[in-house]
Amino acid sequence: MLGAGIVSEVFDARGQGLPRFDFALCTDRPGQVRTDTGLPLVVEHGLDRLAAADLVIALPWADFRTPPGPAVLDALTAAHERGALVAGHCVGAFALAAAGLLDGRRATTHWRFAALLAERHPEIAVEADALYIDEGRIATGAGAAAGFDLCLHLLRREHGAATANAIARDLVLPSHRDGGQAQYLATPVPEDCQDERLADVLAWARTHLDRPLPVAELARRSLMSRRSFARRFTAATGTTPHAWLLGLRLSSAEELLETTDLPVEEIARRVGFGSAAVLRAQFVRRRGVPPRSYRRSFSRTP
């Protein structure tokens, strides 16, 4: 039920300048489906609905240790072969694996079942600690609420950062978590006074991206030593200060490219890359295209 709720919330048919998605749930046996919460869910569409889908997301199901029937596997394979983007949320990755769509690829699933996926499918490079993995027209994501991260990543990839950020704000979610972040954090929600100071420093950093922001300065503002700051930061966020800042700067640059006509040089200055050349190098490395090409694809300015 959680998986169905996540995808329906993210791909709800929104207006107000946001994309309007044609969303539907389908199954090999249309009708009433009993969910893990005990609540019945009426699914109207059969597998023929996949034939017109641009994006197919395989959701978790209770008996995932038993492969889906041939009709489901054939429908997933056919969707991929005709060019649809096929994704697996949580143990939905087991359906993609059974269809052979993950052979020779990297993939992830809920950390609790990653070892089982690797044992059953040694031809898959299972990364147990990733939030999501994007392999082009195949994507997999971790369990439970990490489905939001996978869906928002796919939105960002296909419709740009401004769209993904707007929908994330509507859902009261972080706008972007990189797929390489850890699924499980020992301290996912800061609790003590030091972590409260850490949260304040991160909020300050978001509004001062035009500055160099070395780790020593962030540690000083949090009233910690540099080593303690780095340790607490990784425990609270699942990534390093450098990686967090780089991702934040790239995300901010994306949104400015989409929603303003500022010169690339000015955007580079505002987000802290210093020069257009540095921004371009980071953009090509992380996004696969230079900033101007990204702007042509996703610009929302007249």
C-alpha cells in the first residue's frame, strides 16, 4: 500500500504549470487486490495497460520470493524492448531480475533483501547501500520511503530540477537526495544539541553557496572540531560534507538554468563554482551534458 501511495502521489495529474501524468495501476488479475495493510484495493487495468506506458514501475508484493507469472515477465520485457523506462521500487526489483532486465547491470533493493537478490541472481551487481541506481532505461530503488527518492530522481531526469523541486515541496519532501547516499543511517534524525547546531549550519550553507564553504568553516560555525563535524555530518546525512555541497550546488545550478535567463557565468558564481569552466566540467561529469544543453532541454523561461 505504501508503494502504491508513493507513486500515485508523485505522479498525480497536477496542473498549475506542472506536467500532467496519465497514471494507472495495473495487474495480471484485475479486480480487488488485498494489500499488506488488509485494506482492499480495486485495480481496474490489466497488463495490456503497459503497452502504452512511458514509465513502468514494478511495486513490492508480499510473495516476492516467488517469481511473477510469465504474463507479467513478458509484459515487463515487452515494455523495455519498445523503449519504455522500467523501474523497480523496493523488492519490485525482484520482478525485473526475474525478467532478466537486470542481467549485467547494477541494481539495488531494500537493504534487508539485497543479499537474497545477489544470491539468486549472481549476474546482477547488487549495491545494497544505494538509495537508487539509474542504468538508463532501467532503474531500481531502495525500500519503503526511498521510493520517493527514486520517483523524484526520475522526474528530475525527464522534466528537470524545477519540476521535481516543485512536486517535492508540495509533498513536503527534500528536493533531492543523491542515489549514492546510504539507505540506512545510524542517526537519520538529528536529536541532540550538537546535531541541532549541525542542522543550523547546513541551513546557513544553503543560503551562502556563493562562498567557498570549506569544512573548517562549517565545523567552526557548528562549534565542533573538523574531525567531529565530519563524523557527525556523515552519521546524520549518509554522505560527506564535500559530496553534499557538490550535490547542492549542482541542484541549485539546475534550477537557475531552468527558471532564469542568467548567464552561465553568473550562475556559476551564485552557486559557488567560481567560473563557467568549473561549472561546465562538473555538469558534464555528473549530468552528462554541458549547462547550455541542459538549459535548452529544460528551460521554463520564455
